[in-house]
Amino acid sequence: MTANPSKTTSPDTTNGKGAIAPGPEGEVMRGARVLVESLLQEGVELMFGYPGGAILHVYDELHLQSERINHVLVRHEQGAVHAAEGYAQATGKVGVCLVTSGPGATNVVTGLANALSDSTPIVVITGQVLTTAIGNDAFQEADVVGITRPCTKYNYLVKRVEDIAPTIKEAFYLARTGRPGPVLVDLPKDITAAECAFHYPESVSIPSYKPTVRGHTRQVKKAVELMRSTEKTILYVGGGVVASGANAELKELADKLNLPVTPTLMGLGCYPPGHQQCLGMLGMHGTYAANMSMAEADLIVAIGSRFDDRVTGAIENFAVNAKKIHVDIDPTSVNKSVAVDIPIVGDAKTVMQQMLDAIGDDPAPERKEWWNTLTTWKRDFPLAYKDRSDTIMPQRLFEELADLTKGEYICTTDVGQHQMWAAQYYPADDGRKWITSGGLGTMGFGLPAAMGAALSGTKDPVICVTGDGSFQMCIQELATCVHEDLNVKIIIMNNNFLGMVRQWQELFYSRRYSSVGMKYFPDFAKIAEAYGATGLRAETPEELRGVLEKGFDTPGTVIMDIIVTKEANVYPMIPAGAAHYELAMDPEVYPPTTPESK
Amino acid sequence: MTEPTRHIVSILVEDSPGELARIVGLFSGRGFNIDSLAVNRTTEPRMSRVVLVTRADEKVIEQITKQLNKLIRVHKVIQHPQGTLERELVVLTLRCQNAKSREDIERICKLTGARTITYTAADFTVELTANAAKVDDFIELCRPLGIRQMVRSAPVAFGKPGESAESDTFEATA
């Protein structure tokens, strides 16, 4: 018995591109070419990878087909997978990564886990030892489907050459539909050498996989009624809005219901950051207004967000008085950490359009009292810091960066203090221009992600904001940036510390700084030169603006090493396990009694 | 939060390499518990049924069924209601040195519906197919005789008696 094929057929056959020339249907070829032809059928123009023994046939084929498909050689497989993620996040297309067996494959595990956390559509192709050698502890053999099973949306071991084309078709379909995510295809060497007639399937049918796109009509109606009847209501929006390309629907929904919007770390840019209805990011290092509005709300409308622990704080004290509506394409996200009153499983864009249809031309609620409160919070407790003239404050760096770029360029980040300050200050004007490792918190993500973004077709420079700790985790990709002549502007917020860990040790471990001081740190400007990039450094506030301007005016890959004050802390901060209303403000700006606690 | 209770979950999954590992890995990876597990073919070709017993509160069992449904090759997940028809098999080898213990075994078998599979001069091997509670009781009845060996299967479960047992179809998952 099969399900209705119309429900399970891939809606499009390309990776976001226009018409694809038909493949050499019926032609007999080796598996390596079947793979390349299949990728071309999916609209793949570019992949990131690193060769090795088990994947040699495929690399040979890439050489033969180099006019038709591009391959970027990275310097470490982790760079390849993060580059594919950066490409996918910047374009909305499926990113592709190609590596060899054993260590090549294990080196992509971090990236797979990262893509799973952040719902990034990527397809990773790994070489594998000969089918006859699998299980025999062969050279560079690892049980890759076993290792990657819990950190992929799905994975495959291909055992027949005839299965390559349908597997690639299915892999791309799974990666980009429903809640997007990473899919891995393990290809034994003899399978890429074996021959078969090329046949690319036109559609995909997986009877047991049917993501719900359209929200339940009655639930949508109930949600709209509730949103219209409540006063202190807030839209809490995440990466799902970016993934479904629903900026316009979100804007209209916020307008039609007169609602404030707070984006998560993954949702930044999906709503105009400077808009008066935008409260800024919420969560552990979110704004006062955003976090207090969650604590005070009578209705929280979560769209494409998942009540992450960095957003909710202490779950038992989370928005206890608020009703919750939760729109998410992943049914497992609903009622997972927070019980919701109106669950709606569906795609963010589709469901918001359904909501807009249900609202029609009804006038927007006034919410006068609510807006009074919010406006007061925004006015009285903005993001603020005490600037200094003798040293560069990190917040100053990000303010200058925002002023210089206006949030118009793609910005990637690594993980730590610099990431939080960038999230607070960088006014990305689109969700696809803000690329960060949110769920997994992967240091080393930023530079390779910037490479992927720089190859996404943008004419603008791509900013990589990083720290002196994170940058050294994938520093080798500088070679790739220079090799490919990428327009990547690397801004190192250099405080000689693993700053976020140091901040926690300062606040919660009585300043016992355990393994966070970078006693030896390299001269990053000289490293830039050694790799053939441009290196600049700013050590004083007077130098800062000039270095940033010069960096953006210099073509190619540039490192701007910005020496900031050593022990600045990111505020506001909700300590782990505390509630929203317990958030701590910067004591230098807000004397400890100022934020009224409940 | 409710107290954890015993739940039987049936999973209809494509019979291909790695699919059982995905189910089991989901439980270990997310900290869910597996009390027992039974896997076999179904009337549909290339389709397996996994019958799994877990202990979970209401919130966790909701996550378990949702997470199972999310697995790409899982076609159907049934959370059986309490009191569902279930059967498991136990095979016991009991010491039997004299006429008295032979009589005891005979009486227990008659009472419970267990039957003798094989015997030697020194022991009797008996089997019982029943629900988990009955199997527990049976084991307790036999314990005084001296259990030399015990092998117990995981239960399989059906729908409610009288309800259609035809659940091997590719109906939409929740």
C-alpha cells in the first residue's frame, strides 16, 4: 500500500536554481560520475571538501567535470562542513561537503551536530572503504553511519551503484524539507568505481515522511482570537522564520496585531532591528525590554523558536502567567520543555499567512498600556556600557562596526563574548545575513562559515567576528580564504582570554581563572601576512575606527586584530538557572538597585 | 508532573539496516528507558514491528511517541492503552528430585496453563505464554521449587480485544 504520491513528491527538483539541463539519462558510467551528475541535477554549483583514498574516484571525476561543478579545497574537514553550513545559511540552498573515509568523516561530526542543532540543510558525502572490507578494520575505516546516526537528520550507506542517484535525490529532499538538517551519504570506494546506467528519479516518495506545512485551521483561528483578545502579548521568533523566508509575513503580522517582536539568537535579522516594535534579542544576554516582556506577558507567541534553555532561563519560573501559542514545523519541539496552550505544527511562513488571512481587515488592538510599559523599559534600560578612553571597550568595537556597515553585510561569528556583543549590536537587516552557531555553540565555526557565505554570490564583503580563542580553532582556513581570494573581513576581538568562560569564573567561581588566560598569543597581523592576507591591528580607541575603515577598504582577506580591554563582561545577563526578571544589568551603568525586581 | 508508569509502544518500521539502531539510539540518547524490546517481521514485506515497553510520565511518553514518529522510516507508532492484550513467553527449568515436586509442578501447570516442554530425571522445563503480571505470578509460584534457569521474552501487544488487529498498514503517522 502506498500513500498518495502527490503528498510525498518533492515539490521542486533543483537546489533553488532555475532549469537544470537534463542529465545523460541512460548513459552507462561509473558511480563517481553518477554522483556528480546527481549533484548537478540538484542544482549544486559548488561544494567544499578534502580528498583522500576512499573518495579518489569522485575527485578524479570532479577533475574531469571541473567545467560544470566547482570544488573548494579547504584545509581541514571541519572547515568544509562549516563552509557548507555558511553557504546554506546565506543562500537557503543545500550546502554540500565532500570528504574521505575514517578521519575525514570523523572530522565532520562537529559540523553535523551543529547543522542538526541549527536546522541547516547540508548534504555530506563521505568516502568509505570497499564494501568487501567494511567491518574488517581496514585502513581509514570508521563506522561512519553509526557515528553520525544521532547527529544527522538521516544517513545512508550506499551498497549498490544503482542506489547512488535515488539516494542523492532523497538526501537533498530530506535536507531541505520539513525541519531542515544535515544528511550524510557514505559511499564505499568500489561503489564509486562500479558502473551502471544513469537514471535520475523525478520525484521522491517516502510514505513515512510527511512534514506538516499547513497549520490546523481551527488551531490557527483559536490562536488569532487569543492574540486579538490579550493585552500583553509578544512575538518570540526564531530561526524557523529565517528558514522559511517569512520576514514579510512576520512584519505584517506584527503590524496587524500591533505586537512587539523579540528575535532569538537564531532569529536575528528576520525582523528589522531598528523598528520601534522590535525589543531586541531575548535570552541569557538579551535586552532588558525583551526579557522583562517575557516575564510580564499574558500571551507568548513562539514562531519557529523552540523554548531553548538559554531563552527560557529557569523553566519552573518561565512566564508562569502567560498563555503560550507555539508554531513549529517540528512536532517534537512542541510541548518539549514548555507546555503550550495552542500548539500549531506547520511551516512558519504558511501558518503566519493563515493567521493573516484569519485576521483580514480587523483593526489592530491598541495595547496602550503594554506599549507604555515596553517603551519605558526600552528608554530606561537600553544596552549600555561605560566607555573608556585608555582602552577599547568591546561594545565600542561592535558599535563602530554597526555604524560602519549598517548591518548590510553578512556577518558570521564564533562562540563566546564576541558572539553575544555582536548579536546585541550588529543590526543585520536580514536573517540570512546573520550566521552564527546557536544551538551547539561551536567555536571555530565563524571563519569557515564566512568562506561559505563569501561564495554564496554576495558582492559585499563578509564579516567574520571572532575571538582570540575561537579563531585559533579553525585558523588554517585562512589559507583557503587567500587561495580563493575571498572578500572576508576577520575582526578578532582580542582580550587574551577565553572571555565567556572567564566571565563565568569571575561571577560564579570567585575569580578562580582556571585555564582561560591565553598566556601566549600569536601576533595575528603577522599570521595574516604569513598566509598572504592583510593584517591590521588596533590597540587604542583612537586607532579603532581607522583600522576598521582601512580593513573594509582593503581588498581580499583581512584580519583586524582589535585589542580590547581584558575583563569586560557581557550584560544584561540571566545567570544560568535564574528567571527572566532576575537578569543582571551592567553594574557600572545601572547601579545594582536600579532594575526593579519583582 | 505525573508518576512514571509502564507503557507499551508498537512501532512499525521499514526493515532495513540501522533502523532498529535509530530507535534504540533515540532512547539512550534522550535518556528514555527501555524495559524490554521485541522485534519481528509483519505481514507486510520489508516491514518490521518493534514492541517496546518503557516507563515514563505523561510528558515523556508524549516526547517518546513524537520522537519515534519523527524517525524518517517509522511508519506508525501506537501507544497501547492500559490493559491492552499482551503476551510474553517464559521458559523455566525447575528442579525435580522427587514425586512431591513432580506433583507440585503438575498442579502449577494445570492452574496456570503452563506446559512441559521437556524433562529429565532431575528437572522439568516448562513454558508459559501470558501477560507480564501473570508471568510474574507464575515465576513466584515456581520459585520455591528451585529455578535452575529462566529465559523470558519481551511482550508483544495487540489492540484491545475485539478491536481490529490489522495495524500493519501505512496509515499516516500522527
